[in-house]
Amino acid sequence: MGSSGILALAIVGVLAGCAGADWKGADGAGGESIPVRMTATRVNTGEIGRAMLTPRRDETDVRVEVSGVPDHSTRPVHLYTYIHEGSCGALSPTPAYTLTDRVLAESFSVFSMAASAGPPFKVSNTVPVPLATLQSRPHAVVVRTGPADGNLDIFCGDIGKP
């Protein structure tokens, strides 16, 4: 197995390592997190991702982790997160919620000492709605590149029902 294969396995391990974690919100009032499997779009094939949604009273913390972005993406990487009504196959034309308070992605590579180095990347935001509301009817998490990179959808994941 080449170095790129080993790196891919390490990234999968990092992303899977917290799958059962019970992440708490900043105020400690969070409940059990639910994972959302993020599927890469055609412009980002070969990458994997997930979102972790954690209830926090009347809000939901959303943490997105992705294995990579398109090669042409500018650095540092910016990830724009949105929640749309509908499913990935039938998204509403405009987002129901825009999660762009923080868009500068952090690198959490075990192979790099530099914070803004390479993949995988993560970004966290809070949506001002309870998780139960997001689960009550179809919603999807969408991750896009920044305006400088064409605002391209690079990941999408359907939020499951409780």
C-alpha cells in the first residue's frame, strides 16, 4: 500500500474514531450527538465526510469533518455550511439555515504540525433551532467551497429521523 493509501486509511480512522462520541455543547447542556454521513459531490469525488449534530437546548451544534476538498480550492480552506429543507436528492432552492459564523476550516491532520496545513479539515457552527425540529421533517447538511472557489457544493448529507 502506497503512502496515499496509508493516509486515506488514517483519515478514515480519525473520522470514524469519534462516531460514538457524546459531544456536549459549549454550555454543557448537550445531549447525544447524531452522525450525518456526508457524500462527496462530483467535483469532490473520492473524499469522505460527516457532520455531528449535538442538541443544545434550543440550538444545535454542527461540526463538519471532511477528508479533503477539490484540488483547485484556495488555501487556507474555507467551508461554508448550510442546512436545506428536503433531502440531498431534492434540496430546497435556498438554505433554511446559513451556518457561516465560522468558515475558516481547521486542519486536524495527525501528520502535520502546522494548523492550516492539509486535510482532513473541520469547521463548527451553531444553528438556532432544536435538533428535534431538524429531524421532524427532511433536512440536509450541505458544505460548499468559498466564493473564491465558485461556491460549489462539495458534500451533502441527509439528517436522519430520531
